[in-house]
Amino acid sequence: MADVAARAGVSHQTVSRVLNGSPRVAPETRERVVQAIRELGYRRNIAARALVTARSATLGVITTSSALYGPTSTLVAVEEAAREQGWFTSVATIGAYDAESVDHVLEHFMSQAVEGVVVIAPQDDVGRAVAAFDAPIPVVLIAARESAVERTIPLAVDQGVGAGLAVGHLLDLGHESVLHVAGPQDFFDARQRVAGWRAALEDRGAPVPELVVADWSAGRGYEVGRGLAERITAGDDGPTAVFAANDELALGLARAFWEAGLRVPEDVSLVGFDDIQGADQFIPPLTTIRQPFAELGRRSVELLFDAVAGKSPSGALIAPELVVRASTAPPRRHP
């Protein structure tokens, strides 16, 4: 900063005012300082600034090492939202969520003077590990949990509402019931989607079929779809509508139905969840539940900012959106 001040012919304080966007600098003086910064290639020393101001403008993010669409999209959304506000993110991915690993990551964040932490917690073991540590800084927990975790700020997309939108759409089309191919039940999102599916059917007085539990993969969706296709083609009271716990499962189901000579949606309607990139390019384009990941990232950063400012944010539930495409239609009619 002293070099910049000397090059621009101004004081050290004037350079500081320019860097901090103060209006107390004449336009021509500001331009000289900016030009000197360009010529000298000056960059702020963030570590030194944090020592002086006790503010790092950095958020820590803990997430799983999984490449699943939901956690990955959430991570990207949090990083983008923080960057838009001029904050940095320090990311730690963990394969095993035990108390020791989480404590180690937290200590690492403390050494970086992060001002808050966002934990992307899709599974039970993540929630348990987060509950075990007592962080001295604000923690936003992104998880569709059934209950709150003490000393954290809860945030989630309302998975139950999303499942209800999917089921309601299919029932409104005239389907008598909706079969659900669920995700693994150690995931909070999967359990909440099951609960929303069941509640929506019961609220409408519709039969509740036996739950089919799978994983998150298209391959497993294909396996399940082959079994369902056999039931449908044999006339064995097969489903006319299927709600898949994510779009990958729906992709596998659609392939299995196609191979069996079943048409989507003429023979069986299909709804996914997430609205992954390319869902509109499925054959047919997939009706799905869109998770607002950008809003999730923005709200997580807002909640942390409020907590850092001394406020007491209570958390939030964000509503998903039904996206209707060509994979759903009224049920097939039997002669």
C-alpha cells in the first residue's frame, strides 16, 4: 500500500479509502490510485488484513466427498452466493463423518479465522457428527432433518412439499394411486420424500402402494423398472404412475419401460426429483420437482451474515417447484 501511495502521490490513508470504497476521495485522486494499483499489480494480503480487522470475510463449508447431484449443486450455490457478497469459501470434503473428522476440519477452519460454517448434511451420520461438536462460530446446517440440531441454524428445501406436488399432479391427472421408488433411507431427503408421498396419498384417500427402496443411481432405477414393466405388461395390477426419488432413478425406469415396449406417459406416467441438467432432454422430457439450489445458497449465506452480525436467525424451509413436461398424462384406459 505504501508503494501504491508513493506511485499515486497520495497518503496511505487515501489508498485505504479507495480500496474500501469510501466516497471521501475525489474522482481524479481515485483514478490515480486505481492506475497505480494496476501498474504495480497490487493485491491485498487477506491474512494480514484479517489479523488487523479480526475479520476474514471467509466462510467454511463442510460437505461429503460424494458426487451426488444434490450436495454438489448445494456446494456450488453456497460458493457462488458467498462470492457475490465479496466473501471467500474454504471447502472441506469428508468421506467419513465421525466426530474426530469433523473436529479436525473445524480446527482447520478456526486456524483460517472463518466467520461461519455451512454444513451440507445429507445423511444420518453427518447429522450425528455435527450434533457432537460445539462450534464457537455460527453454523448453518443444510439438511432435511426431522428435528433440529442444537447450536445450529437449520436450512433445507422442503422435500415433503416437493413429494406432495409430484403426487398431487399425478392424482389430478386421474391416476388412482402413485408408486414411489425411494432413495436410500439413511438420507434425510429420501425419508422426507417418502413421508410427503405417503401423506399426499392419505390426504386424498388414495391407496398407498408398497414402498420400493432403491439407491440414487440410474442403474438401480433400470433394475426396478424391469420388475415393474413385467407387472404392467402381465396386467398384474401394475402402476399407472411412478414417482422416482430423483431424476437418475427416473432415467433408468424410463429405459426399462421402453425396452419392455411400454410408452411413457401413455402406459405409465413418470415423475422425477431435482430437475438435473438435461432432464428436459429425456425421451420424453421429464416432469420433475425442481430444487431451488441458487436460493438455498443465497439463504445460507444470508443466515450466516445475520448470525455474524449478532442477530438470531431461526432458519428457513424453501419451497421446491413442480416442472410439468411430457412424461405425465392421464392414465391409460383399459377396454
